[in-house]
Amino acid sequence: MTHTVTLDPCVKSFIVEHIFSADQLADVLLPGAAHPYDGPSAAVAAAIHESERGAELLFIERSANKGDPWSGHMAFPGGRTSSTDTNSVATAIRETKEELGIDLSSAKGLGRLSDLEGGPRGTRQRLRVTPHLFWVLGERPAITANHEVANALWIPVEQLVDENRYIEYPYPLLGSDLWPGIKIEGERVIWGLTLRMLVDLFSRLGRPLSIRS
């Protein structure tokens, strides 16, 4: 099931229009695939599409799955590296096709953000996660989500820079601490690793998000 979200009229759209383009992104991102890594690794794909609402990013809501540390979270499509993947770009493309039926091999690869470490706290060897960005040309692609995905949402970039959406998010599995997040549709919240990716992205563009990460 795919959702779209109505734009918040109070957001200054000119900020996004001036910084969020394929050329601007390619200039500030790291080139190519991630460097070889001996430990467990994964890659995600931040797919960007230009619509009548401006630039929008594709997020997924992961299906609830007992034992999965990212169960029910908002995220970019992606997953663990397979032995058949030639590099982190291949992982991001394969996982997106498996999860959403979208083939990003025909999209414009823009580059990657800094690697992050993920996985449950207390694990001896953390998972390296590499975020790759792709610019999707033409019409917005049709989505056929698999069992790992509860929902797919195209979120206008303007919403991600809207400070009215920034909240302190209580995540019960991590105790009583509050975590920074961006509230999108309904009660959905972008936080954690995915939020850190967005913070990295907008910092590279010279428009840091005014949210702690």
C-alpha cells in the first residue's frame, strides 16, 4: 500500500528548490561503492523523485516482526549484503527490487553518504550500513511491496525541513529516554539510523537540520 502526504503550507519551499537537485547532490556525496569490509554489512537506497510537489524521498514502514530490531520502523529500503552482491551499490539495488519491486539500476546513481553502524546494542560486531542515493527519472515507479514492508510512502523533502514536525520520540524498547524524530504521516516517526542519514545529507547540502541526532 502506497501513501502520499499533503504539503505543509508553512514550509518555505524555495529552500528545497535551491539545494535539492541531482547536480547539487552529486557534488556533495561520496563517489562509488563503499570500501571493502570484513564484518557484516548492509546498504540502503534513498530514492528521490521529482513530482508536482517537488523533490520527494521514498521511505518504507517495516512490517512488524518479532526479533527484528528494526521491526515497524520507518526506513529506506535496503538490507544485508549478499555473497552475490558485487558491492554496496548492488546490495542497495537488489534489496530495493526485492522489497518494493523497483529497479534502481535504471535510475541515476548520485553517490553515497557516510557509513553508519547499526544493530542491537551490546552486539560484539556492529553492522556497517551504507546509504546510497538514486534520482528516479520519469514517472513515479509502481510499487509492489513484499512481506517485509507494511507501507511505502513518498515524503516531500519540504516536510523533512519543517521544524514543526520535529519531536522527542519515546521508544519503549530503549527505556525511558526520548529520541529526536521527524513526524510524518499519522503517528509515523523517522528516527534513529534513518534520521542520522538525513542529518548527514542536509549537512552536506549546507542546510543542516535543526534537530539533534
